[in-house]
Amino acid sequence: MDDELEKAKEKQPKRTSREETRLAVAVVLTGLVSAFAVLNLGKTKVNYVFGTGHPRLLFIVVACLAIGVAIGWMAARRRAKD
């Protein structure tokens, strides 16, 4: 049985330096995003068109990011068509 485990380990290719770099960047970004989320849990006042609300700052930042990504994606799609 130990031979089978050793053979299975031998068959797995080692990670390339590019894959290791991408993994390291992903870990660092995950840590930064987690820290950002923890530091921005406070509530903030937002004036909407038809009223006022007090959502958490993190939700405002995430909503703005999503809107920016959507606008960028639509602009890139439009540019690709031309």
C-alpha cells in the first residue's frame, strides 16, 4: 500500500515557478482583502435619491467595485465589436 502512495506522489508534477508565484499573490491578496473587510465594518450614512440609509462601508465599496467592473466589461465588449 505504501508503494501505491509513493507512486501517486511521483505522478503529480511539481509546480512551476509561475504557479508558485500566482499562489503566493493569491494568498497575499486574500490577506489584504480580509484585512480591508475587517477594518471597514463601520456603518456610514448614504444619501440615496429617495432617502437616506446607513449601510456598512464595506457594502458600499463592494457595490462600487461591482459597478466599475460591469462598466469596464461593457466598455471592453463594445470596443471589441468595433
